[in-house]
Amino acid sequence: MKYKLIEGGDFNRGKYEEKWKTSNFLITINTNEKRDTMPDDRYNAFIKSISHVFTEANSINFMKDRNGKIITKEGFDEFSVYPLSPEIGPKTNKLHWHIVLHTTHKYNLAINRGKLSAFYRKAFGKNVYINIKATGNSLQNFISYAEK
């Protein structure tokens, strides 16, 4: 980790402040089901589950620190969620959704795929495919890809 010495600090005593980092995540949740054969109750459950997970308040619950630190709201300076519309894949006609998360934080941050998968298994009634891409600097690229 990169640290900055705090005024009056001593390298031998460990008085350091972690730097703010920026992360962007492109998350794709794919139902692996064609919308035209999907029951309306399952479709509604999928839409509701996206709306529940991908809010600023709830998204933090699906994140983890790779170094084992406890994630708290105080460790975030900025948090934005761009839940784009559900779409039907042009080749397979399967329903999926792209979500872009942008955050400034003090963690070695990752999305907790296991926790996210478990939530969807329970909320949607079956497994979904989850793809997560992360980067520190291409927010606009992610948004452009997701809006295509």
C-alpha cells in the first residue's frame, strides 16, 4: 500500500494516512434466459434485485477489501452508481444488465462475487452469470460500452 507521512509522524511508529484511490467497475448480470420465454414474475424479480443491490447504500455491502480490512462508509469519499437499462443480447436474446460503479475510497477494493452470486441465487431463484471488470481510470469507456 502507498502511504503518506502525517505531519509530526514517525516512520518507526506507523502514523500514516492511506491515499484516496479511484476505482471503476463494469458489472454484467446475465440471466441466461430469453426474455420472451421468461415468466413475468422472474423478470420482475430480476429488475427488483438490480434496483436493490445497485444503490449507493447497498452496493458497499457487496464489496470487500483484498487485504481483509473492514469496509465502512467512512472509507468512501465518492460513490456513484450508473444502473443502465436491461437489454436483450443481440445473438442469444438473453436478458442481461450492465451496471457501472465509480468510487473514490481507501481500500484495496473488489466486488465480492460470492456474496453477489448468493444474493441473486436467492432473489432470482437460480444462478446468474456475473462478469466484473475493474479499472482505475476508464469510467467513460465503461459507460460507453454499457450504453451501446
